[in-house]
Amino acid sequence: MKELFWLSVSGAVGSEAELNILGKISELDAELLDIRQTAIHQHFVLGALLGVSEQNNDGLNTLVAELSERFEVSCVRLATEEFGIWEKGEQCAAHVITLLGRQVDASQLSAVTQIVSRHNLAVIGLERLTGLSDPENENSQQRCCIEMTLQGFVADEPALRADLLNAAENLQVDIAFQVDGPYRRNRRLVVFDMDSTLIQHEVIDELAAAAGVGEQVAAITESAMRGELDFTESFARRMKLLKGLDVSVLEQIAHSLNLSEGCERLVTTLHKLGYKTAIVSGGFNYFARYLQSKLGFTYVFANELDVKDGKVTGEVIGQVVDGRRKAELLQELAQREGLSLQQVIAVGDGANDLPMLGIAGLGVAFRAKPIVRASARHSINALGLDGVLYLLGLRDRDIDALRRA
């Protein structure tokens, strides 16, 4: 009959004695049921679950005594019921919470930990994905990401998500909750909205300003983004106000567009990793193709302005790319690439993006209106677009290495 012991050893990384710990354990003639090791700031912690026969208890005591000469050591006997709890936990689906902010402190981590504990989840891992930040640096572009690995059964996921959404608002961080399954690091296609997502502008508002109807169009745009107006209706109303605009202004506006924070870093990294990328926009092809030439998007789908005699007619050619069409295009692209929807990421900011955010394996609302954030499963508000990379589990050092390659 074997007894179960959890052996924990900690000390300085890189010493010769550290390298010999496993050798010492191997001499014990015990069954190694589980082993894990982690290190932070040149300090390691190794844990091993051992099955030790009753007649070999003296050997275990000797091992603990020898290791204690060089390391901090703990050895605890586990009761049968404790092993049952551990074994059941190993069979649970793993989950990940990603905290994103300019800075993330212990009070924010504590608040999130208390929420997951109330939902019967245990935090079994914490890792910082971003590089170390300077506490004296108040640069608005500073990034911090902490990834929490969780274990346990989620009885009421909607309630958990609601609690995390409320905490994100109160703590002024982004909190993403995901299943840490095989698809999380195996997405292959990312579909983006364009206006107010990839770029900081609503292009139709820029066109309206050039046409002298800026305030009227901006008001309609804002109402549509909040979900107060049907997109197709609002789009038609705005387009009519652009009738007669000279097409010579398109190039000027295209060259004045500013990318959203983190856009170039995100798209470049995705391409380095072999992802396909698509712009699926309720905006206009002219500007989407301009971004394609600049950043190399694989696919572009947007509205084609109708032009006659060098003037905008107030109509578009072909089917309007509204929310329903965006979701259809996402599905068509997934099929074209031979992917399941679980392997697709969708990113957008408006109510008309919700259909595609809802069917993608990972749907992210970026700096969206409250109604959109509340409806989307994930949102990024505190950081730039490159925050999507942390939801995939990438670390800054991985991203920097890819961009240098």
C-alpha cells in the first residue's frame, strides 16, 4: 500500500544542487505521479506528487533532510480524499483569465481572484506576459498583462462573465475569460472591422466633413454605433448626404488616416505567425484597399462607392456590408481557408459587428460602446489592438522575436 506525499522544494535557479534534485528523488524508489516546476526572478519552486511504500518512509525522511540542507523544503502527506480532489481537478477543463491594463496591481488581482473563488474555481498559475514596467514611467502607451490559469468546473458561466465584466468596469482593466482548449493557440484567421477599429476614424464622417455635412452625418453615425439605429438605414441616410462630393478628396483622406494604437504591431505579428487577415467593413473599399497595400491584409470586403462624372452619387454598388453580411463573409472565409469557426478571431467596435463577434471562436469588442461591450464575450478597452496577442497567450519576448525575424 503506497502513501501519497506532496514534496515542495524551492531555492536559487541554476545551482548544481538544483540540477541534482531529480536525481535524489529517483533514488527514493517512489512512484512519480505528478511534477511541476516554475521560476521567477532567479528563484524556482518544484513540486512533486510521490507514491511512497510504507517500508520506504525512512528513505523519504532522509531525502527531505538532505534537500533541506540547501533548499526550503516541505513534505506533506495527502489523505485519500485529498488525492481524489486533486485527481478530479486534473480532469476539469482548464480556463484562463487575462487581465490587461496600463498597470495591473495586487488589489486588482485580488479582486479577480475573489470572484473566481466564489465561482468554485482555483487559481493554479499566474504569469506576466508583458515585459517589466518602470513604476516611475507614466507613459500612456505602457502595457501590462497578467495571465491566470484556473482549474475547476464552471457551474454558471453567464453569472461569472457578468461578475468579471462588472469588475473590469470598476477596476479599469480588461478581463477576458476563455477555455484553455486546443483552439486557443490554434486560431488561423482574423477578421477586422475597419472604422474605429483598425483606424481611429469613421471614414464616412471624414467624407462628410469634406462635403460640408459633417455634423449631420456624425450624429447619425454615433446613433448607429450605439445600436439605436439599424445600420442599413443609417448608412443609406448618411450616403445621401454625400451626394455630389468630388472623388478627388478620397486620396487626401486616405493619406491622413491614423492607425489605432497597436494595429501595426498586431497585424505584423499575425502575419509572421502565418495567420490570414481580412478587413470586413461597413466602410468603403477605397480606404480598405489603401490599408491592404500598407499592412498586407489577405482579404478585403467593404462597400464600393458609386461614382459618376467624378462625383459621389450617394449610392453604393452591390450589396451593402451590414452586420448580417459581415457574419456571412466571416463564415465564407473560414470555409475558403478550411477552418472551423473556432479558429477564427473577429474584432470590431460597433453594434453591426456583433453578429460576426458572436460566431467567431474569439470575438473581441475593441474600444466599443457599452452596449457592444456588454454583448461581446471579450473586450479590449484599456490597451491597444495588440492586446489581442495576449489573449492568444503570446508574451512580449515572443512578439519581439517574431518582429525581429
